[in-house]
Amino acid sequence: MNLRSPLVPALALTTAFASAQLISDSASSAFINAADGSVQSWEIDGTNQAFYGSWLFRTSPTAIASSLSGLTLASSTVGGNTATYTYVSSGAFEIKLSFLLTDVGANSSGLAENISVKNLGTAPLAFELFKYDDFDLNASAGGDTLTRDSASGFSQVSEGSIARVDHSLARRPDRTQIGNFPSPIGEITGIAGYNLNTPAGSGIGETVTGDVSYASQWSFSLAGGASRAIGSTKTLEVVPEPASMAVLGLGLAALKRRRRSSK
């Protein structure tokens, strides 16, 4: 059992289970917390592979990043394998967040997230977005290896290569950070003005092993009425453990024997 708690504002923790909404497609399912748009679980064939994933923001470079739970949830649309949420800071900005879960067969699943920020005012708006992800592959914290594959891509493999997740970002982040929990979420939500430790394009091929997690950061300015969108795509693959494969092999052998004896 994983007894860790993500270091997010108390409101998000309090409302996480009450606000959890299910999206599913065949053998894949995920629970999204409507209060802050965080991914609470991502399962294939009943086994959860995700511990926590969320978007955070700040409108001042010297502030502590906040979860979306501090905004007003203006709308929520959930059905089948999709979910869309709109969060508003009245008169200032609007954030739209959408999810698309796809079961791609052969113990694989895809989760696409798209987020857009719109400046509702007339004056320029300085904005920073953070994307944080923490996977406990094979339903276990620790023993995973995380790699920064490119300036906008990561991969994580469980001990024994039982499970793997690949993550690509449609817009290259300005900074990224990989580490062991509670880093980097502890710094993002606990240190005012904190910037992730690796500039864009640096640290390619860097790996960490253990109870791993990672984050990306974008900094931009929006003119009045302007918006900025960022896409995130993850692919999760689970390989049956050797014991499961052995059982499957015995079943196939028995089936062949039955077929031969019936001839």
C-alpha cells in the first residue's frame, strides 16, 4: 500500500475523493479530481499505475505555485472516456483542461491532456504553468527508473520492466526537473519563486532511480484576450508478469491437448 500524500493544498486533499470522476475505455480507467483537475488514478485491467498528476500555476514569478482548486470550477463535462473542466479567476483568466483516455489494446493505454489559459483582462498577464507527474508503476512506489529523453519527453520503467510510461509534451517547456519524491512537488508548492532546476535542452539522457517523479514549467505573457495551449500525451504499457505468462502458457497447452484428443 502506498501511504504517501502529494504535497498539494489542503483543499485539494479534502475534496479529492468527493470530487473524483471516472473516465474509462475498455480495460482502461482513470479517476479525475474535478476540484483541481488532478489525475488520482490510471488503471489497466484493474491495476493502478498512477499516484498523482496535476497542473499548477502562478501569476507572479516570486509566488508559490497553486493548484487549480483555488479557482472557481465554472463547468464540468464528463462522459465515457472524456472529461473537460473550466476554471475561472473572475476578471483575470480562464483555464480549460480536457482529458481523453484511450485503450489501445495489448495491455496499453493512452491519456491525452490539453490545457489552455486565456487572459480575460485587457492588460498583459504574466503566467507560469507547471505540470507534475508521479507514477507508481506496477502499483508500487520505488524501484522505477525515470529518464529525461528529450527537451519535451520523459520515460519511466518499473523494476523488472513490468510497466512503462512514455510522456511527450506538444510545447517544449522552459524548464524541467526529475527527482525522487517529494521532489520536485515539494519545491514547487513550498518555495516562493521556485524554478525547476534544468533549463530547456539541458540534461538530456539524465536518469534517476527510486520513488521517482518529475515536472515541467512554462513561462509566458498573454496580451489582453490572448490564450496559450499546451498538450500532454502519455502512453502506458503493462507487460504480464512471468507467473501470469506461465499460467497463460499452461492454459494454451491444455487447450491444444483437448483439441488433439477430440480428433
